[in-house]
Amino acid sequence: MSRRGRFGKYGEVKRLERIRRSGSKSLLPKGWHTKTWLHGLMPGRAPRAKGRIRIRPARSSDEEFIKELSAKVFSAYGPYGEIISQWFKSVMPTTLVALMEGERVGFVMTGLLSSDRFAEVVCELLAIAVKPEKQMHGIGKMLLKEAEKKAARLGEKKIFLHTAVGNTAAQKLFSNSGYYCEAIKKNFYPSGQDALMMSKSLKPAPQGS
Ligand SMILES: CC(C)(COP(=O)(O)OP(=O)(O)OC[C@H]1O[C@@H](n2cnc3c(N)ncnc32)[C@H](O)[C@@H]1OP(=O)(O)O)[C@@H](O)C(=O)NCCC(=O)NCCS
């Protein structure tokens, strides 16, 4: 089978179809537009960033930033500037953007999978990225945690994701955040790399959160 065929069968083309079918537009909970201000950064081995990080829902005006950052950090895996731009049109309401002192520095994108194919409500983390010069400051961890919190508030029980077998930075972020490897998917990416499928069970959100 040609790579194109494999890609269509196993990889990102199917993901886009799933996202479109899932109708993620309705995922945003009431009150989500309320701004979330996060002061300081997560403790840990990564050095603390000096400024204040703000995480807010994405707006259509963030598309260019998301496209450019994706093209930069995911180019080894395929034409992800274009791919993630397409996803963004479907899942803008469940995309979060991190700002440091007003400057966009990262984003995280999730989508809900249609419940007819899954016994429980399952969320897929489609992409997470931090500007290269702002990495290792705890921003990725903050974005991930915020995306998980919102998913739990929507009643989602599990979150899963794919990341390249060779992407040690991402694997560290995910494994340190409680994700386990469930499977290896061969030739998952358009450029042919294998992916790890990782998942995490989400704790129910506390009442009234
Ligand atoms: C993966 C990514 C989002 C992490 O963002 P980040 O802001 O640098 O991550 P954090 O600073 O929050 O670090 C989280 C943990 O991962 C570790 N980590 C992050 N980058 C690392 C690297 N390059 N090498 C080793 N460990 C790394 C940190 O030390 C930290 O560990 P800790 O939990 O022990 O403190 C970022 O590297 C990135 O944008 N990469 C390109 C895009 C990508 O690959 N996305 C993931 C696939 S969807």
C-alpha cells in the first residue's frame, strides 16, 4: 500500500473526519468565556517564567498564530500548518491559547469524539505546542492541565492523544502528567513516523467548578 493510502486509512485524514462528525462546537461550557488568569507557573524542574501567563479560549484571530506555530514545530511530521488550520475551524471553541505578558506563546486543541462509536465520552487532545523560545518554562504543563480541567467539567471520562515515537519532550510532558502508552500506530504521520497513542482517565470535576 502506498504511504498516501496508509495515511488515509490510519492517520490524520481520519482524525479530521472524526472531528467534523463530532460537532465539537457544543463543547464549550457556560461561563467558559470567563477569563482564567494564572499567576506564576507550575513548580518542577523547568525554570519558572518571569511573566504572568494567561490562558484564554481561542478566537478566530488566533488562526494565523496557530498555523505559524504548527508549521514551525510540527513540520517534521507533515504539512501541519495546513492540517491544524483545518482542525481549528472545527474545534476553535475547544482550543486554548496561552499568553505571556500579552504575547501568544502556545496553544492546546481538543476535540470530542462522537459517543455512538465509544461507550463513554472521550476527548482527544489534537495538538499542543509552545513557541520554541518559551519552552521548558512550564507553559505546556499549564495548557495541558487547563484542557483536562475543562474536559472533566464537560463530563469527559478519558482523554487520549497521539505523539511521535521520537518526540521525547512531549512524552515527558505527557507521562509526567499521568498519561500511559496504549498502543503504537505505524506510519501514523504524513511523513511516515510512528506514533504512540497515550491516554489518561480524567477525575470528575468537583461540583460547581
Ligand atoms: C511538548 C511541549 C508542548 C512541551 O511544552 P513546554 O512548555 O516546553 O513543557 P513544560 O515546560 O511544561 O515541561 C513539562 C515537562 O516536560 C519536560 N520537558 C519539556 N521539554 C523537554 C525537553 N525538550 N526535553 C526533556 N524534557 C522536556 C519538562 O522538564 C517538564 O518536566 P517536569 O514535569 O519534570 O517538570 C513543547 O516541547 C512543544 O511545543 N513541542 C513541539 C510541539 C509538540 O511536539 N507537541 C506535542 C505533540 S502534540
